[in-house]
Amino acid sequence: MPYLVVETNLFVTDIPDSELDEWSIGADCAGWLYARLLPNSKFKAHTDPTMEDWGWLIALKVEGFIVQITVYGHQKDQDYWIIGIACKNRFWKRCPQKLALTIEQSVMEAIEEIVDADVRMKREEWVEDFTALDLLKLGGQELIPANTPRPRPSEQCVPAKSDRAGG
């Protein structure tokens, strides 16, 4: 799944506790993107922006297939948004890989045009693999290339002595 990192202060990134029931981080970003994708004659609405526990999901129909667009919220204290794209197979209708890549490319180009047209937004390059470790590299540093070896889980989190058995 290709991902695009966008930097902007256009969207709400901090919600007071008193407004948590009325407002969700990322709703404005997902709605903003969705509203700009729909006028494209290649795309048909399939699912309005939907809140998930990890972020927001938008689904478009492109050439008869469903394309899911994910919008992930910012990293704390930074105005970064992560947009992912994936052409999805249906149970009864598989999208050939070559066609899926073509469809994803058309959505990627449309998103680039939308982002590039707004001077309040700065985009990075598309990356094929995006993990939580990549979030740590945001903020003026390069993204970790997809082919960079990742630490093994045992190297990522070493329990404190008091958390270890017998310690």
C-alpha cells in the first residue's frame, strides 16, 4: 500500500477534553480530501469518510473496483497526516494486479494534484511501507526507506528490571 506524508497546520490537531464527544481528530482532513476527490469524473463515491479506531477510511469506486483511502492522524506536536491507498478485491471480483496498480496510480496522481494546489500543504514522496518507526523519523528528518532492516521485537522494547520475572 503506498503512503503519502503531508505536513500542514490546516486541520485540527488538538481538541479540548470538553469537546471530545463532538469532534474527532482527522475528520476535517478526511472530509477535505474526500470533497476534493469526488469532482474527479474517474471516481465515484462508495463510502463517506468513516471513523475507525486508527484513523479515517474513505472508499471510492474506480473502474468498477473499490479503492480504500486511509487517513491517519498527526504525530503529537507536529502537523503530519498520512494518506494510504489500496485497491481492494471483492469476494466475487478480483482486480488484476496490473489494473490495481494503474488504478492506485490514478488516485495517487489526483491526491498529489489536490495537495500541490494548496499552498498550506507540503508533501513528501510516496513510500511503499509505512510503520510506527517511520513516524519517529518525521519532523525534519528523512523517512526510513522501506528496505531498511527493522529491529526485531525483542530489540524494540526491553522490559525494566522490575517488570522481569524474579527481578
